Amino acid sequence: MLDVFETSSPRPPSLLQALVPLAVLVGLLALSVRLYGDGASGGPNQLALLFAAMVAALVGIRNGLTWRHIQDAIVRAVAMATAAIFILLAVGALIGTWMLCGTVPTLIDYGLRLMDASWFYPAACLLCAVVSLAIGSSWTTAGTIGVALIGVAQGLGLSPAITAGAVVSGSYFGDKMSPLSDTTNLAPAAAGSELFAHIRHMAWTTLPAFAVALALYTLIGGQADGVVELGDLSAAMRREFAMGPWLLVPLIVVLALAVRGFPAFPAILIGALLGAVFAAVFQPDQAVRLAADETLSRPLAVLSGAWKALYQGYRSETGVTAVDELLSRGGMSSMLSTVWLIFSAMAFGGAMERAGLLERLIRSVLVAARSTGSLISATLATAFVTNVLAADQFIAIIIPGRIFRGEYARRGLAPVNLSRALEDAGTLTSALVPWNTCGAYMAATLGVATLDYAPYAFLNWLTPLVAAGFAYAGVKILRADAVVGPIGDNRLRG
């Protein structure tokens, strides 16, 4: 047993030791993409993360830890992602039944009739921002409104990658600025600031970045032209489904539950089950076709089809290629590859943290942060690197918050500077990392690879840049004796 190597005081790792697992991961991921291209996320990336986790574990054992130490840390890290995994599975079920019952096709049909290619991208971003601000959840927004917008974009002949970027930008704007969001509450708790002071202070970096993002979407949209015959697309969907505004009830129920603060997993699961009921009532013929079992009576075949949509998703057979590709989606099983990716990523992050390698990397950054601008920039960079290494936005907020909090206080900086930096990078860049829980979720839900939509998720990478620019320019950097009032009102105590 490896326990024989245990020491009473494990040695702290060197910087070189901390860099070895990271170098192994980067090398294996690069090789994975080189060999498998778009298929890398279906297994090769997971293996790369697990191999890198074993390297981190070996470094920890070399320094005096035991395998049991590392194993317990991996189990705890994976446990942190359990809630996200259940939400991911519930979203898969929701997409499947909402396709079958006609909720998503109805949304797509309405969108095709109301949206225009020239202003679709900024409208999609704004819509997701408003919904996410109201419910405080980027995941719920992307899993409901976002899925429909991807369908509308395909119907209009627009880029799914740009649309996914607009959905992610809008969803994360609302998530970041909403007092109902988990991360918006976690960041001030980690930094020692007050919630609404934190939100007001974030507005200085988030609103300019959001304005630029909208301008870019408007510019791109102005150059876009639809290439699909919308009449044929809508007609094909109407032949497939009995459509009507009543099919939007499952969406309204889920959004209402979210606004009332209902937890995401049960809210989404209720929406999925409601979609199954609506499928049985309004689309029984489609449910029977999906069941594909002639030995069953019609009531049992309807039940079987609705159940199948929950775990296997919906498969469209209209004969119109564009419609079949658009609607054949969903099911819990469609999320299993992403679940595997999350497990592997959290295992790597848990091994890195328990072996002390993650903290060693972060502390080496802190040594070089001598000015206020470099300290805030170091916080932003650390949150991003933690998103890459630990694969979870909550860890990317908690660990840098724990490490940098004392340094901000020592330099006389208000805690809102730290909490804002944690969200500017920790929350927003999480969706840009393919193996991060957020990046994996968005890719699986929207059906667009993370690295494909990442360049167009303008808010998510512009905000850290704006924050770094403000930090070096000394714009809206508050001292510890300042009170954060409304925007433009920074009063000194006493």
C-alpha cells in the first residue's frame, strides 16, 4: 500500500513540480486535438485529464502524501460537481421532451417569423441577458431560451457558433449582475465585501464590455443574409407537430419557478416532465412513432415515446434534412460524454489542489504583483488559470479569493475590488474552457463546441480585458476607507 510512504509533514512542492502536470495536460490536449479534431471531447480529452491527474498525484506522493489523501481529494472535487451533473442530465431530458411536445419547434417557428437576420445576434444576446438577470441562472437561460435561439439561427441560415456566443454572453451578463445568482453571492463572500456594493462596483467593468459586445453583434448581423427558405422550414415543422401558443406553457412554468428562487435541478426536471405530459396530450402520434414498438397498445406506446424522449431524446423523421438536423436532439444519454468530461476535469483539479500544486502556481504569480494594477491583473489571470486547471467556476472564485484577500487588505484596497475581479474572470471565463463544467455544459446544451463559440462570446473575454485596463489606469479602484454608493458616488467614510 502507498500509505507506507506517508510523512507527518508533506513537503511543499517546487514551482517546477507544479508546472509538470500542467505541461503534461497541455501536451496531451494538443495531441488529442491534432489526432481527433472535433471528436477530441468524446474521449481523448477525458483521458488527457486523467493522465495529467495521475501525474499530479505522483508529484504529491513524491512529496509525502498518500494515495488515500489524493483519492479523498478527487472524490471531494467530483462531489462538488454533482449538482452540476444532475442539472446537465435534467437539461438533456428537458430538451428531449420539449422537442417531442412541440415547445422548441413552436419557439423556433415564432422566432423565424419575428426575427430578422440583420439584428438577430444582438437581439439574442439582449433576450438572454434579460431572462438571466431575472432568474439569476446562465444555465437555465441557455437550456431553454438558448436552445430555441440556436434553432432559429439555423432556420435563418445564420452561424450557430456566433449565436451560441451571443447566448453565452447574454446569459452570463444576467448571471453575473443578478443578486439571485450563486456566483454573484459567492464572490463577495470570498472577498469579504457586501452583495449590492459588489454588484454596483461590477457595473463599471461589465456595462462597457456588454455595450461593446452588442455593437459587435450588431456589426456582424448587419452583414448577415439568411440562406434558408423559411416557408419550407416552417411548413415542415407544422406537418410534424400540432403547434400553438399553449405549447409555451412548459417554458413559462420553468422561468416562473426560476424567478421565484426554485432550485435549478427540480425546476428543470419539472419542465422536462411537463414536456412529457404535453407530448402525450398534444403530440400522441409523434410519441407513438418515437416508441417504435408495434407490440404496445396505443396508451402504452405514447407513454413509451414520452419516456424515451427523456432518456434518449427526440429523433425527427420529416424527410427535410434541415428540420431533422434541427430537431433531433436531447435526452439524458446525450449528456453522458459531457458528464465523463466533468468527472475527469474535476479529478485533475482535485489532485492538483490536494498536492499543493495549484496554490504553488498562484503564489508564484502573487510575488510578481507589486503595483495595484498588477495585483488586480494577477487576480484576473489566477481566476482564469484556476478555471483551466480546476475546471470549476466556484473553485476559481474561492481559491483566488482565499489567497488574495489578505494582500488586498494589506495594501489598503476595498474588498469590492477583489470580488469584482473574481467575477470578471472567475465567472466569465469559465464558459470559455472546454473541460470546465460551464464550458462543457454550454457546448452540450447548445450543440456548439466551446472553442467554436468562444471567439464570439464577446462579453466573456472582453470584461477581463476591461477590468485589467481599468486596474492599470487606476479607474474605479477603491481604497478600503471608501463606501461604494450608486454608480458615480464613491463617498469617503467620516
